Amino acid sequence: MYAYSQDGSSAYEVDDGIVLARAPKDRLLEREAWEFFAGMEPNRPAAWTRDIGARQRVFQFAGHCQRVDAVYHPVLKRYLLAVGYGHTGGWGLYEAPEPWGPWSIAFHTEYWGVGQTHGYRLPSKWISQDGRAMGLVFSGLRYNGVLNDAFCLRKMTLQF
């Protein structure tokens, strides 16, 4: 199992990058089972370490990484990464062939017009059989002066 996290000390702050950890699914509760992505070298497999201090980022976007989520898209055979850019209503969707990248922009906006949104999620069960439609779950803070901390759902249509 893989777990992504913004590379900082608090989920309430915006950071510069995202890190990746992994553990066997039957050992998730054991700290010693976890490994952290430790970088890539050309023509070599991804490197992993048990030393959290030696971890390397799998994604970087200075001042834009908060509340991340990732899902494997079985039709595209790609990983999709949703990255919130704080609570400003900006976010991005990135795609990669491997869980550690390299990441390419699929969608990016600094503000998408629905208020101060955050916490973008890509439920795998909401990917359509043909892979073109997906659900995007997020929360909001304030829109048009109204507190809107709620479960929000939007249908996304992928073009490929």
C-alpha cells in the first residue's frame, strides 16, 4: 500500500512538496514495515529507505501542496494525483506512469470559481467503466459570504 503526504509538519499548512511511503497491506500498523521513497537514478528502479529523514519528494510545487490524494486509473494505466493549493480554491490534477512519477499536469487552476475549496479526493469506485467519468469530492470554507464546510461532489469528464 502506498501513502502520500505533503512534506511538512502540519496538514493545515501549505508545503512545497509531497512524499510517498509504502508498506505491505497486512503490516500497515507496524512502523518498522514502512519504507519511504528515496529517489531515482536513470535506468534504475526507485530507491526506498526505512529512514524517514532520508526521504525524497515525489512531487514539488513550491507553496502549493496541501491535502493530497492519489488513485490508480485502471483504463489509463496511470496514477492520478489531486493536489490542493491551500484553502484558496486552487488545485491541480497530475498524472504519472508510476506512483513516484514523473508527474505531468492534467488540470491546474489557481481558482475555479466555487469559493475557498480544499481537500480534493478521487474515489476509485467512482471511475466509470470506460474511464472517462470520475467523481471529485472536496470541501469548502466560504463562498459568497456563506460558510460552506460541506461534502461537495462534482462529476469530472476526462478527455483522452
